[in-house]
Amino acid sequence: MTLARFKMCIDGQWVDALSGKTFKSLDPSSAEAWAELPDADQADVEQAVQAAQKAFENPAWRNLSATGRGKLLRRLGDLIADNKEHLAQLESRDNGKLIRETRGQVNYLPEFFHYTAGLADKLEGGTLPLDKPDMFAYTTHEPLGVVAGIIPWNSPLYLTAIKLAPALAAGNTIVLKPSEHASATILELARLALEAGFPAGVVNVVTGFGPSTGAALTRHPLVRKIAFTGGAATARHVVRSSAENFARLSLELGGKSPNIIFADADLDSAINGAVAGIYAASGQSCVAGSRLLVQEDIYDDFVERLIERASRIRIGNPQDDASEMGPMATAQQLAVVEGLVADALAEGARLRLGGKRPAIDARGWYYEPTLLECDSHSMKIMQEEVFGPVASVIRFKDEAQALAMANDSQFGLAAGIWTRDLGRAHRMAKGVRSGIVWVNTYRAVSAMAPIGGFNNSGYGRESGIDSVLAYTELKTVWINLSQEPMPDPFVMR
């Protein structure tokens, strides 16, 4: 099989690693190599960061008006729309996500760039009503400089867009480091950025592994902000790396999101919401609704109906439009899922569905939709992120117990609430310690809606109007209006 060959984008040029080293990307649906990419090390990262710094200081970018930056972002969004099928196919091939989902994400992706393009020239400062009549002061928002974007493998295009668009809107330059398991679409995005007219060095992409490429990028002294999406263990390394230079951080980490179904919920919708929350994307989503909390009055009926619906999920090649669930993205993640399910069964969980690899004619990293019944919320499977198509279900009595269970977690990224009671919906939404709360829906996103978590799910927000401000420094300018000589220099004014 002939491998597709990719190069990195550094300073507007397509280059191999200086060492000449490469690595192979595997197709999750077949477990076979399909692409070869440069394996960057510290020397390559140095080139990319220096290129980004040079571009940041280049008048072609530095002096471009905010309106001009917005026009470039809008053009990039248009090019994504023009290339949407190619990008969707490429991402499905690279990380095993269903083609129907990659199409949906790519179709919406231009909205993030168009929305953020409109914000580029809306970053208004303000005048300050000082208590000193001979002084005038105002504030401005200025770009930080070089930004590092660290991207995981589960939704690379989407998770890049919510970093790239606001960083560029604010006037920064960026070095992107995608996952070694899914780099292809980010390189294509860099190509489109150059085609859109962004100056060389404004958008750079280095490919490689975390301990070499990622570590060199996050500890680089010229990097002023790190936008990271991934696991908590890697995030701790990123935090330590950033400490040397006091780089700003935004961290979107894991989740163990509760999907709470009350007895008065529309059960048909709640069943679909449970399926969407945990079996869509093969459960490989930070916001996966992996904890199903079901009120005892409807518990048995709900579980049986969920089993019936989930057992009809069609597992197959992710590039087949008829498939409803594809493979895990990596062999390592499949092994993690299998291990956590085995631990749950040993701890006393009851297997109601799945729990094994499916009997299909495929060599990829597939795993069946799985449902485990649990009697205790303290069980490991109820507390640890699985990042696979595994739901744990437990019953609750009333609102108070549901809220206590929902908040009994180290995470706090997302939550789902299913009820017809408007008062209950508001009470629960207020009480749940999560950055995102969906009521009678799940996995809805918008360019206007902030994304981020509480607790060990990270800090900072991406998407929405405030995301652009997070890529700026606030400057205060003082002007002395008085014509009198400066008074006593030894007294603070």
C-alpha cells in the first residue's frame, strides 16, 4: 500500500523534520498504516517558534488592521466550506470518526471562523473615569505574541478551530502541535490558511510526539500562551512547562459527565440523548455522558429501552454512511476501555450490553456499545473517564440525591438534565458543578457558546466572545493633561 506523505508547515514552507525522521499514522478501521509524517524534535520546534515570532513582529501582520484580520478569517472559513468533503473524508480516515459526524462538524466549522472574524474589530477598550482631573486614561487590548495550540486526536479540526480563530482574531501568531494519531487535517488547515492570505509564519504546524515535540513547544521561552485540550496527566506536564516563562494557559481536560433522567422526562428524547451522549463518536468525547443517573420510578423501563436501542447501533467502517459507530482511534485506547470494563465487572458491576469487541469482518479497533449497571456511585467505573462507548447507569430517588451524585466527581465539564419541570431544570442547572449544562438535549455546540469546565476538567473558556479577549493583554495608557510642571517626584500621584 502506498502511504500518503505529509510535510510540516513552518514559515509558509512545507518541510520535513531536520533529522529526516518520520512516523506512520494508522487507520483505526483497519489498524494499517496509511500515512507518513515528519517526526519533529526540539530543532524543528525552534524553527517554528522563531518563524511565529518573526511573523508577529512583521509589519505585514503586526500593522494589519483588526478589520483586515477579520477578512482573512472569513476567507479561511469560506475555503473550509469549499473543501468540506475533502476535510471530512481525511479526518474520518485519520482518526476513525464517522464520516457522517466529520461532515457535520466540517459543515459547521466555517461558522466559527465567520463569527470570530466579526469579533476581530470589536475588541474595544475604554476610557476610565479617573479621580484625578488632570489625568486622562484609557485601555486597549493587545495581542500576546506566539501561541502554542496542543490538539488531541478525537476532534482535531473542531478543537483547532476554537483555538486558531480567536488567537488570530486578536493578532497573535500560532504554532499548532496536533496529536501524532491525527495530524493530517491540521496540516490541510494550514494550507488553507496560506491560501486565504495569512502571511508566512502566522500559522505553523509541527508534527510529532508529546515528550519530544510537545514538550519542546510548551516550554519554549517565546510562547506566551498555551491552549491545550487533552488528558489530565499530560496537562500537568504542560503546566510545569509553562511555569518557567509564566505563559498563560487554557486547559480543556477530561470529563465524567452526568446525564440525569427524571421520571417526568420525555423518555424517547432521553433515550436518544443517552445514545448521543455516550455512543456517538464511540464515546471518544470529553463531554461524553458516561454517567447515566436515572430516577428509580422509571429506572427499569429506561434501562430496557436503552438496551434495545443501543443493541441496534450499526458498527462498521467509519467512512460508510450507514455506520452509526466506528472504531476507537488508537489500539492503546481500546486496551484502556477493555481494562476499565474488566475492573468494573470485578468490582461488582453488572454487564447488561456489550463488553467486548464486535464480531464484524474488520481488523480495526472496534468495541461494542456497552452498558454497566452499578449499585454504588463510588465504583471506579463511575468515577474515572473511560473515553469509549461505555455507559454506567445507577438509580436515584429524588432531586437532592441526583444533584449529590452529579457533583460527586473530580470532573465538571458537562451535564445533561432531562425533565419537563421548568423549575427543576433551572434548579438543577444552577446546582450542577459543570461548565456546560444541556437541558433536554445533548452535545449541542455553537460558535457563540463558551466551552470549558470546573474542577479537574480544566480552566479557561474557548468559543464565544470572551475567547478572543483571552488571547489579549489589557494595556492601560495614562496621559497628563496638565500644563503645570510635574509635582514632587517622590510622591506617588
